Amino acid sequence: MSNLGLIHVYYGTGKGKTTAALGLALRACGAGLSVGIVQFMKGYPYSEVKPLLALEGVELVQTGSPDYIYKGKEKEMDIKEARRGLDVAKAFLSAGKDLVILDEISVAVDFGLISEKEVLQIMDSKPEGVELVLTGRDPSEAILDRADYLSEIISRRHPYDKGVLSREGIDH
């Protein structure tokens, strides 16, 4: 059976979009596939970075400031970092990675760091045989329309609503 190279979008308000994408990366790694991951707006050293970098066949590039970015208060550096991530994503695709994950890319679009048009161009020019995953809240209808897999992750309850802050190893 040949690998068609489909497009996945993991989106919604719930926790687990990145986790689902990284689970797919782990599965792909176990099958001997090459994986390229670009994390947009994640300059902070999240707990998944170290073990991902230890996996054979995985390349991970984080982009963004180590500080939280507030919508409407983006800095030039935030835009530069998102552009760098877009360039890395294109390089992963042209290098023939089997799986390319663009983590939080729809948030980067929502914040105006990159354009929807650029993301659609990446989706439309994806080489055959490359599996492409996009994650983040609120992707546009055009992005959703181009996907083969749509997985909406909805938050029904979250500890943050009761004042529980993000916990290392669980939430970041």
C-alpha cells in the first residue's frame, strides 16, 4: 500500500492538539519514517523537546519568543520567528520528510504573524507522499476545507477554570 500523503488538521478549544500530533510523530518514528516538526510561537523549552530530539529520524525546530505573546501586541521578533518557522516548514517539505507537523500554525495565522495565503500555498504544494499535520485553535474555513482528516478537540472542562495553572510535564 502506498503512502498518499494526506493532510490532518487538529484544532479546537481543547487540550491535546499538540499531543495528538506528537503521538503521530512517535508512531511514524517507530515505523522508520522521517519527521520534521516546526513549533510556532513556542520559544519556551516545553517538556516534549528533549525526548523528541533524542528520537532517531526527528528534526524539531521551535520558533517564537520565550515570553507569552498577546494578540495585538506582537513584536517584530515574533513575526521574524514565524517567518523562520515557515521557511523551515518549506525546507522539510522539499527535503522529502515523510511527516511534517506545523504545530500552532493556525494560531500564528490568527495573530497575523504569517498569512493564511502562505499556509494554503504550503498545503496546496505539499509533495505527494508527505503527510502534513497542522494544529492550533481557530483555523480558517479554507484551511479546514483542504484537510483530509479533521479532528476537533473540544474543551468541556479544564482545571484552569478552577485556578489550576499549567503544570510542567502535563500541560507544557
